[in-house]
Amino acid sequence: MSNHAMSEYAVKTENIHKSYFSGPQQVDVLKGVNLEVLNGEVAVIMGPSGVGKSTLLHIVGMLDRSDKGRLWIRGRDVSELDKVGMARLRNATIGFVFQFHHLLPEFSALENVLIPSLIRDSKNADEDYARELLERVGLKERVLHKPRELSGGERQRVAVARALINKPQIVLADEPTGNLDKQSGESLYHLLLELNRELGQTLLIVTHNEHMADNAHRLILMDDGHIADQKVIARRS
Ligand code: ADP
Ligand code: MG
């Protein structure tokens, strides 16, 4: 484990455990995860299917709680927060990009991007910033399109813009190109890396993409509920 002040960590976990019950059977999914990601880093999580990557991302994103262990988000001890405190910290700090875009079909790209902003403060949704983000992800001409009028790659770009609308310090992405063709996938990765450089958020991403791993600061390999290897491969600029 490296030596950094707590305030330098975007994410830190200590001995995280998580089990699920399917019927009477207990499945131990996370078995003591110690994760460290510094502010501003691009950290890539890789590993076989079923080893607990998504479960870990859900816990880090405060969508779910661990059974045991501690989690700090930018130095804040999440273990001490109640449900409301967790939701507040999540809305203020975290943006999510999932494998499935989860866009609302009845709403335009612009409206979808605005939803987290409305949830945060219903009277002050930042439409100008939503338009700026849609332009930034290359969808200036698609602002009023509904999800069904967009390609898979375009939908994920809307999801990226939506993840950024509240200016999160941390973006969590779970196989964001899992449903895209190779070219759209590569282009989404470039976009995520560019946005990290421009906006300086921390990016924690689960992916099988080698290109992303080559361009990360930190590479985390998961196996069977553990972190099998975690190494810094580049310094933050
Ligand atoms: P990965 O993202 O690495 O593929 P997951 O974190 O999705 O792995 O899942 C790890 C294991 O936990 C899998 O065996 C999966 O079946 C199980 N699991 C995940 N979510 C649940 C749940 N809600 N209830 C029961 N089992 C679950
Ligand atoms: Mg997964």
C-alpha cells in the first residue's frame, strides 16, 4: 500500500466484503477488497466475468452498501453516513456510465442529460451546460433526438454527458462500450480519456479494452472477489 494523505484519494476501500443470498445459499462476492484511486487518475479495473467488478463499482458509487469494511470518497468516511447522507454525497460527487445506457425513451437527449441536474436541484437545472456537454460529446445536432433516433454509440455519448452534468469529481463506468461495435467503442474511450484530461475528474472504469488499459494511470486486476494486482503505470499529469 502506498503512502498518501487521505485527502489525495478519490476512492479508498479497506477490507470490503459483500455476499448475496440466492435462496438459502450464500454467495461471497467480495472477499476483502483494498482499493486505492488517487484524485484525477484514470483507473482501469479488469478481470474475468463474475469476479465482483460490478458489485465493487456499485459499492464505491454508494448504490449499495458493503457488509463489512470501510469506504472513503474523497476522504469522507461513507461507513458513517446514513441512507440520505449517502445519496447526497453520491449526487454531489459521482457520475455513472453503465453498460446499458438507461436513457428514458420518452425524453430527448437534452432532457436525459438534464435529469441528474433536476434531481439535484429541480429549480436550477443547468440547460446551458447540458447543451455544452452534448456539443462536447459530438451531439450538437442531436440535442432534441429521442434515444430510439440515435445510434448505440450516440446513446452512450448522451449517457456520458448525463454522467457529467453535475460536474462530478468521480466518474464510474461499468463496461460502457460493452454493447458497441469496435469503432464506436474506441471513439467512446478516446472521449472519456480526453474528458479526464480536460476536466480532471477521476475515472474508474471496468473494461476489457486494452487501449484503455494502456492509457490508464492505474491498472487493477480482479479475481474471485479480490484485487489480484494493482499497479501504477503512469503518473497523473
Ligand atoms: P462482474 O461484474 O465481475 O462480472 P458481478 O459483480 O456482476 O461480477 O457479480 C459477481 C457475482 O455476484 C456473480 O456470481 C453474480 O451472479 C453475483 N451477483 C451479483 N449481483 C447479485 C444479486 N443481486 N443477487 C445475487 N447474486 C448476485
Ligand atoms: Mg459486471
